[in-house]
Amino acid sequence: MYYGDVVKTIAVIGWKNSGKTTLVSNLVKFFDSQDISVGVIKHAHHSFDIDHPNTDSYKIRKSGAYKTTIISENRLAHIEEKKNNEINFNELINLNSGCDILIFEGFKKIDSLKKIEVRLKQNNKQALYNTIKNVKLLITDDNESHPIKTLNHNQIDLIAGEILNDKL
């Protein structure tokens, strides 16, 4: 499989409001402090827009542009209208060239991605590692015994170490 061979990849999965985005943000901060470049690909379950009515980019996109790129001195955004609902991981990797680590937030159904499950005791949800393939690490606040390695939400350096040292 192409993805994972070029750049370290990991998916962070979990139920809604389990702390996925918080964990991803904390990992990005940690890696950035170590001069490790990170790309994040966030799965959205719904349609979304990054440009809005009455902006030039919105007008251009709505006129039928297949691809629209917006650039300033500080930022670049690229919008591509998808022709089908397939997710091409090789394209996502290529869009994030130059990154040392690529974190996918969500994407629990992609069996080949190694995964970190994030779980909160208060949500009272079943562990995903029972039904989702390739979950290698559980981040939780419970004190239960689990059949996979378990760390706490605040152990960012240890979680990052697991990713960097290919222990996942």
C-alpha cells in the first residue's frame, strides 16, 4: 500500500465528543515544538464550505470552476469539487507532501490505517477496538483493563513517542 510508506500516517478515531480534535491539536503542538511537520486531514461527515457568499472565490467556484486556489502572503487554500465520493489516499498524501507525519482525524473504516482510539468514560460508549480493525493504542480516562496498550489523554509525549518510534 502506498500511503504509510512515504510518510508516517496514523488515524485518530473515537465517538463524537471523545476528545479526538483535542488530542490531534495537542499532538500537532508537541510535534511542532520538535520541528516535526504535521499535516492533518479531518474527515467531515457533511458537505462544507470554506468560502462564503459574496466573496470572489465563492463566485468563481459557484460559476463552475473545478478547482479554485486562494493565496495570500500567509495562507493557501485549495478547493476541488469532487466528481465522485471516493477518497483517494494517494492524492491526500501528495497534497500533504513535505510533512513528516500525517494525522487522519476520523477514517475509522479504512482498515489499513493504524489507529489511535480516543475514549471518555463519561460518554459510556463501547470501545471501538472491538469492531474496528488496526486500533493499536487506546487513549482513555477509565481504569479498566484493555487488551491493547492504553495511555491517558494528558500523556502527549508518550503518545507522540509511540507514533515516532513506530510502536503502533
